[in-house]
Amino acid sequence: MPFINLHTHQYTADPEILEVVNQYPWEFSAKIPQYSIGIHPWYIKEDRLSSDLQLIEEKLKDEKCLALGECGLDKRIEIPLSLQTEVFQQQIELVQQTTKPIILHCVAAYQELIAIKKEMDIQNPMIVHGFSKNEQVAKSLLDNGLYLSFGKYLLRNPDLEKVFKFVPENCFFLETDTIEEGIAQVYQKAATVKNLTVEQLQQQVIQNFEAVFKRNK
């Protein structure tokens, strides 16, 4: 039974792991077998925006491209939120031509994210990666149909264990993002918090993945 790593920046080629490897348009590698692609708000460059969006549109048609992302909003950077929102919405318009999910980077902009979801009537599944906030924020996102992915902060922050316990079994994913620990360590921690075996947790995440990514076993 494979481990599913919802979001990672490092391709390991481990046959025991199904990895959704994050790719950026300006450094795309065709060697990666399964990936997501998007413009991270940190790396918006207006002079290459047109070509970045063009490549995203092209790759979203590729069956090896599993999702759009990571993309989203971040209020703690200098790039104006208005520009971030514009670029985010342009990417959403592209993915709305498909049923593929969206892997989200969101910092201090959860209400804006929910508002865009409603305004654009986004039906594609939306997953907030690297979730680290409290139960109230989690509930707000879950109530609006979003999924949450846990990794780094579940390993680092004991306060997040209560939030992870609160999240329904069919609404979460697990990831490594950029941490040194492997996905097996994240699953071990998550299984302990949820009071499940690692195998039970693997089965649950596989079910969630198949539901959201519309993939067969």
C-alpha cells in the first residue's frame, strides 16, 4: 500500500510513494512522472506571466499533471495582494476547464480565499497545504468545502494535534513540502494523533485521494 505525499518539492522516485511533486512553469521538468504546476505568490514575475500561464494551461491537459498549484494568496509578502489575486484568479480560470484539484498556499488570507471560491463558483476540489492554524480557521475552511493537508507543523507544533484530531477522516491529506523528514514519519505522527495504525491511515488517505483526484486504484 503506497504512501501518498500530497505536496513535495523533492522527487524521490521511491516506488512505495505516490508523490505530487510541485513544479513551477519556469523550471518545468518532463522527467517527473506526477506533478502539480502553478505560480506561487512569492514568485510572481509580471514580465513572464503570460508565458507561465500559457505553460500551465498546456500542462493541465497532461494526465501526468494531477493538480494546479501551489498557488494562492500571502498577505505577509511585499507583492501587492491585488496582483496576487489577479494571478490566482487567472490560474483558477485555467483549471476550471478541467476537474483537477487546486493545491493552495494561503497565509493570513483565508477569508479572501473563501470569498474567491464563492465569487468564481469554484467546483474543483481545493486543498490548503501545510495547514498550521487553529480549529476555528479549520472549521471555516471545512465548512466551505475545502480540504486540509498536514505535514511540517504537525511534526513541529504539539498544539496542532488537537486541530488534526478535529478534522474529519475524509477531509485531510499528508505531505512533506520541503522538510527533511520522509513521508513515512509524517504518517507515523498522524497515525498516533488519530489513534490509527499507519496502514489504516494509508487506506484513509488513499480513499481521500481517489475521491478528490478522481483516480482509480
